[in-house]
Amino acid sequence: MLLDNPIEDYLPTIIQAFKKTIKKYKHGRIDKGIRHYYYGTLSAMLVVIRRQEVHQRENWSSWLQAKNKKKAIEIR
């Protein structure tokens, strides 16, 4: 996964994923291995951040808004 910012900008997310993993481990909810659970948690959290970055940069919904404005003008 390619990230836009340096890894230091993602440290709070990395630490949060680690804390979630440790909490689950202490409660006995991790069966296979802590490393695998941490990787999955971190990966899912980084995917969310990446999607937010792309949404802010690309503004995917602008084509839909422009289309709706055009229809609103035609209807009047």
C-alpha cells in the first residue's frame, strides 16, 4: 500500500492498532498469533486512512454533485 505521507505521520494509528492488539491478547481473544492479529488490525486501519486521503485529494463525489445541479436546472 502506498501512503502519501511519511511513516511518522501514521504513528498514532500504528500505536492505536498495537494497543488494540495487546488488549485483545490480554483478554484471551486472539487464537492464532499476536503478530497476525496486529498485521490485520493495522492493515485495516491504514486502508481507512488511505481511503480518506484519496477522497480528500480526488474529490470523487464532485461529478455526482455537478450532475445533480444540471438536472435541477433542467427540471425548472
